[in-house]
Amino acid sequence: MMMRTFAASAVTVLVGGVLYAQAPAVTTAACERLAGSLKLPNTTVTSVQAVPAGSFTPPGARQPVTGLPAFCRVALTLKPSSDSDIKSEVWLPLAGWNGKFQQVGNGAWGGSIQYGPLAEAVKRGYAGASTDTGHTGIAGQASFAMGHPEKLVDFGYRAVREMTVTAKAIVRAFYDQGPRYAYWNGCSTGGKQGLTEAQRFPADYDGIVAGAPANYWTHLMAGLISISRATLTDKASYIPPAKFQVLHRAVLNACDARDGVTDSVLDDPRSCRFDPEVLACKAGEDGPECLTAPQIVAARKIYGPLANPRTGETIFPGLPLGSEPGWVAAAGGPEPFAIPASFFKYVVFENPNWDFRTLDFDRDVVRADEAVGAVLNAIDPNVKPFVDRGGKLLLYHGWSDNVITAQNTINYYESVKITLGARETDSAVRLFMAPGMGHCGGGQGPNTADWLTALERWVEKGQAPDAIVASHSTNGVVDRTRPLCRYPQVARYKGSGSTDEAANSVCAAP
């Protein structure tokens, strides 16, 4: 066992029969010695560096990360298969370690270590970890996967699993004790990664934050292609991005006040009844404030679910009312959305020249499911093994998400409730919907919340969250707060005081 230097004021606590040191201070020399002491399977330690408190500029970054504590930075390459090349980093606070471990998630197709979230983890006292998911590249491209099935497996689940096991071993070696609690924190692809961990490796994490999870990957990709097809199949159907705002204003005019507060936010878009026909241009005309007949058809397709043309079965839900400002990602053209187009080009058909207009929403979706669904999807509702060992799963999703429709997460949550039962689900799995929030953040509604603190209190103190206060800021100044309620409850204005103050709303049945 390596020598460690701890602060004289360190306090010890007994947790689960194991003695833990709170806020140990570890010497920089111990960090330097770590390189020679780590003997981990399928792992090459490429760098160990003691980073002083202050700022640190990650590789390839233009701006430094500031406000960091002193930490030991361990860079690794993991090779669980002959074609694996998983770059990862573990950051270990030299002082003030909270005794916990946190791994942060990725976005889109991964391809890079997430230094920003990793830095936030260390600032909170965590030993943190991040992986590039097994390849280096642009997050919107899946070209890495063509001809490399092992790299696709790494992206699908293996990189995160290998990093989890390896990082915990490094924490144990550095502090002479393992973490008291392990947390996952991710959104989008990171949300999918969290659900994958709960479903495949239920003992890895005590608590998981899974935001806007891309967990039905194969069907999500088809759904996004259908959105691009709606506006790009022919020139007449194309909706100029400026008209997305026109649509949005019309939706708000129709439905904003239904929840009792006029605030440019829909509490639950499903209660809104809106037809883009109300914006129809006069016959034979076009203009900036109206929609032509083909544009109306395209908008209806985007709002509506993608259905199998043969069976009528829903493949993926449509985008919700209120999400229109963000449609530019998938429908704003002039090319189809890169993330799903890349999936079908390089993963499903292995043809870089594949044309998105040729996708058969019956045959080709089945082909995708059969080829890679088992690797990329995380739709198993049976998370009982995770729940039985005390795991807590906190799901959240923005109602105005323009990439992964919020209904997808509701569908998964409901499937868990059917599988586990309502009582057991409520004890360990909770969903929070954020009105007016876009994809993982942003939007006109309160979109910044401390999901991790809510999860910590749930896991460590048994305080299950019923409401989590979120805020909205303009130019860095908070101008609106509101409680985000445990689904299916919604926030209701009490009738007095500012509607922009969380204290004046209460969670109630919809």
C-alpha cells in the first residue's frame, strides 16, 4: 500500500462497516508515484500529472477551465478488444475529496472527453471520470463505426463500463479506499449511457441522473430522418427557419394561457390543440407570416408521430408543440440532420453515399433494430436489479426539446412503472418534466436545475424529490424560478405574488 499524507484535521466516519476519511489531503508526490503503481487489465496509463489549483487548459481547448482545486490528472487508454482505443481521464482532488465518484456522460456520437462536466465534478469534491467512448472524432459523425463493430460496441456500452470499473480502481489506489457512493450524470447520449448502466450493470452506480435520454437510439434516428424528410423531400415543403418563430407564436397564442399563467411556456403541450392550418396563406400566395399548403403538411408531419407505413405502429413520437424555435436542427436544412444521417450511412447500410430520401420506414427500421438495436438501445424497463440494491434513477426532460422528443422519456418511464409497479417505481425512479426547456437546457422556461444535489439527498439521506427548483437567466441574471414537479404533477400558480418566483407555485395533479 502506498504512503499517503492526510490533513491533520481529517475526520473519519463509519459507513456500511467501512472507515472512511473525509476530505483527505494527498501530496503531489503521491500523484506522481501513481503512474508506476497502477496495474490494471487492458489499460495503459499514458500520463499522470499533478495540476495546481487555479486554471487548466484541456487538450485542444482554446479557453482554460477556471476555479479548479488542485487535482491529480490520470490519462488512460483502455483496450478491452483488439480494435478498442478508449481514451479516458480520471481527476482526483488532492484535498477536499468528498469520498464519492462521479462519471459524466457524452453527447451525440461521443468522440471526446467531456472536460467541462469533468471539471464541475472535481469542483464539487468528486473524483471524476470521462471517456471519449472509444474513438476521437466529430460528435455528429458515426464514420468511426463503419467496418469496426468493436468500436460500435465500445460506443454502445463497453467504454463507459470499462471506465467505471477502472476509475473506481484508481480511486481506491490513490486514496487507499473506494468511493462511498458512485454517481452517473449525463444528458442526451449521456442519459442513454446512464440508462444502459442501470439496465446492464446495476451494481455500478448508486444514483443516476439521466436527462433527455437517447435510449431508443434506432427509432430516434428514424424519427429524426422523418423530420428532415418532411421539409427537404421537395422544395415546396421547405419551411424557412424564420417561419418556425411564426409557428411558435401561433402555438403560444392558442395555448399559453391554458395553464393559468401567460409566460410563453406550455406546462404540458399535450393539452394544447393546435393546427398549423390557422397560418394558411391565401390561395396562390406566400409570405413571411403564413404557411403554404405544402408547408402546413410538413409541419403536421413534424408534430405527428412517425408511424410504420405498413402496420401503423408508432416508431417514434413527434416533436411537441412549443419546440418550434429549435426545429432548425433537424428541419432547417439544407442537408439532413448529420447525427441520424450518419447512423444510416455508416452503421446500418455501410454506404457513405446513402441518400436519406430512400429510407424505408418499415423495412429499414427493422433492419436497424436487428443489426444494432441490442448494442445501441437502452429500452429494457426491468431495472429491478438496480432498484433492489438501493439504486435511484432521476430522469428529466425538457418539454420543448427539439432533438429527442419528451414523449420518448415519458414512454420509458411508464414502461418501468408497468414492469415494477407504481409503488416500487416511485420509491426509486422519478421523472421531472421541464416546461419550456430545450434539449438538455436552454429555452424560454426555467432550464437550470441542480439535479445532482437532489439525487444525492435521495441516495444518501432517503429524501425522495417531489419538486426541484429550476431557474431561467437572461444575460447571466436569474429572472424566473419555478418548481419542476414529479411527473405527472405540474406547477400551478397559487394566485398571488410574482409568477416568476418558485415560492408562488405549488405542484398539483394535472
